[in-house]
Amino acid sequence: PVLRPTLAEPSGCAMRSFRQPVRSRRPLTDRREAFTLLELLLVLSILVVIGGIVLFNIGGAQKEANVNVTKTQLDSLKNNVEMYRIRMNSLPETLEQLRDGPSDSAKQAKWVAPIINEIPTDAWGNSLVYTLNGNEYEIRSGGIDGQVNTDDDVVVQGS
């Protein structure tokens, strides 16, 4: 059987629920309700340092990724130039000839189909520079600064 307090009972079980909550015995000076300004500044400075390190590392990784993408594009274009050499028995004078075919009418009869559909750009959106010197050629990207013949150029050579 369940015992339930009745109205006739004096201040027994029914009155216990109305007691005041027990307060902490710690003095009021020990209670902390907020962070100090020094603590906030310390946390913010740590976050700024960590953010700077992360951004620096991500920026370096992006530059390296762009260089690798450009190297891959140049290697692919070198293969296309070699395919043109095999098909036409000579090197193209410009990169456009990989798409449009040779300008010489005698060679135009051998031209079957384009080797590439469009002339690629480097990872930074700059045009590639193709130079032909006898039986040797060079395909060059201006790199991150877009200027040709500087230290950051990405170059592929073929012969």
C-alpha cells in the first residue's frame, strides 16, 4: 500500500517540500561568475596565433598545388606536341596548330582531326608560351606572377 499524506497530518512529510534550499558554505568571495579581461585577451591571442599558422600553411599548400597542376598541364601538352610530330612529321609552329591543323596546304591534306579541342592555360589563368627553335621546343608558364622569364616560371622542354 502507498502511504499518502492527509490533511489531518501535522507538518510531517507534506511540509518538507517547502523548505529553503541548502546554500553553499563557501564564502561569496570564492565564487567566480565571469572571465577576467586578462583571461579573455590570453585566449584571443592564442586563437590568433593558431589561425595565422593555419593560414600560412594553407597558402603554401595552394601555391604548391598550382605549380603541380601547371606541370601536369605542360607535360600533357608536351605529349600532344609529340603526337603532332608523329602525325605530321614536324613540330607545330604554334600551339593553335594542335587544334586547327597546320597552315601549310601540303600538310593540311594529312590532317585528320584536332589533337586538342582548346588551348589550355596555367593554374593561374595565364596563357602558355610556346617557342620553337629548330628541332627543340619549350612550353612555359609565367608562374604565379604571370611574367615570363622570371624565377617562378614552370617550363617543359622537348626535342
